[in-house]
Amino acid sequence: MVNSNPEPDTRQILFQPLYIPITSALGFALVLALFVWKYPLPNDSVGQEFVSAPEFWVWVSLLGLMSAFLTIVFAPLWKQFIDLFKEQVSGDRHGQRPGLILMISVGTIIYVFLIALIYGIIPSIRFEFQSGFPAGHSERMSVLYIYALIALLPLMAAILLVYKGVLDKAGKVSSVVGNEAELLKIADELLRYRNLLQNYLLIAGVVVSIIPVATALLRSILMTTGYATEQNFPMTIVISYGLFFTMVLVLFYAPTHLLLSEASRKLRDKLCPIGGVSTLEECLRQRKALDEWLQTNIGLAQNLKAGIFALSPLISSFVASVLGIK
């Protein structure tokens, strides 16, 4: 029998006593292996200059923090995605499995394409300052980018599965009108999907919020070593980098959130329809309680503020600018 609620198993993974220390250490060790071990080579004068910049170890620490976090959530995210997929397939009575697989495949292609586009939006900048990096720098950064892409891939795919799950639940509401027990069961499922979606928002936000600050620090190192200036590597590039990552995150998150809000309002209307003027006051009180329970009164912008990490790529870019990280 397929587990219809994958959350407890995921929590069991996360809260194993040694899980977080070990995985975070492994994640940080990956960055140290990339940017400390044989980095730079002894005869690489440019590389020696690069690692001598005061910002270098802060930059490495930020990358290590991101890698540690990715490693912590790697296994739980993949397990949760698999559990959600099994849940969707087990409830498939209309032969929708091929469509489900197609949806995930198309979403994955879009996700990979957008990340690849972001990685290549400033190729001229990267090529222009290639001589300012240690030998093998681009290849090592590519390893880290690919690891982040793989680690966050199940998160983006899981958001699509949540969208499909909410769509299915919304379609069942009209067929069980009058059956309060079934309507409440659907309400519990919608709340579970909402919690999952908010968790995904926070996880993705934490990861992508580090990238613009790390980019600002990398820019600062290049300016310290004299390979970049305010004119040929302005802070607006760092801000744009954060904006692009924010747009990718919202692109996946927003449609699912809006559908979830609409399904919750539909369910509220079925659970507590307005019957007449004589019972209007009591009905409005009950509908308000349902709105708070189902969180239908939380709009997209407000929810993004609640999960402020979602906008932190853009915010952190401005903070880096204000703080004078060059």
C-alpha cells in the first residue's frame, strides 16, 4: 500500500541524530575539495593572487554553506518527490499516468533550460575575466552548478506534482457536496499540499539567496586583483543575476499557489454556502474561520513575504550593494 503522506518519512530522515552533521560536513567538504585542494596550482600566479584577496575565504564559506544545505535536503527532497509520484500514480483511475510523466518531463526540460540560460546570460563577462581566475576555475564552478541543479530538480518536479494533486482534489469537491466528512478529508489534503509548497519555497529561497551574494563577492575579488572595474563589471549585473533566479522560482511556485488558493475557496463555499440573510452573520463567521484554517485569505504576495527567502536573491543583491561589496 502506497504511503499517501510522505512527510513523516522525510522528517525521520532529517531528524536522525547524525544526519545533519554528516551531510552538512560532506557538502562543505565538496566545496573545500573544489576550491582549496590543488586550487590554485603552485605555478599559477593569477590563482595565487586570486586566493590572496581578503574576500576569498568569505566566498568559499558562502559556497560551502550552500553546498552543505543542498546536501542536507538532497535525500529528503528526492524521497518526497518519489513518494508524491507514487501517490499520484496509485490514485490514477483514468489512465493519466502518461500525461503525468509528460508534465514532469516538460517541467524538467524548462527548469534545466532556464538554469542553463541564467548560467549563460553573462558569457561575455565570464570570458572577459577568464584570465583573472585560477586555472580550472570554470570547470570547478560547473561541478557546483550541476550539483545544485540536481539537488533542486526534485523540488521543482514536486511542485508540479503538488499542482496536479491540487487539481485532482479541486475536481472532487463538486462530486462530494453534502458529504461533510469527504469535504473535510479534501481540506486536510489541501492543507498538506500547502505546507509542502511552503516548505519548497523556503528551501529554494535559502539556496538561491546565497548565489547573488557569492557573485558579488566574486566580483569584489576580481576588483581587488584588478581584473574588474566598476565600468566593465557593474553591480547591476549581480542584481540582474538575483532577479533571474527569483523569476525562475516564482514561475514554478506562483501557478501552484494560485490554484491551491482557488481550490481552497471553492471548498470553503461548499462547506459553508451562504443560505440567506437570516443566517448571514453566523455563516460569515464560519466562513472566516474556514478561511483562516484553509489560508485562503493569504494572497500570493503575502505568502511570498511569509516565505521571504523567495525574494531574498533580489533583496540580498541590494543588501550587498548597500554594504559596499564590490
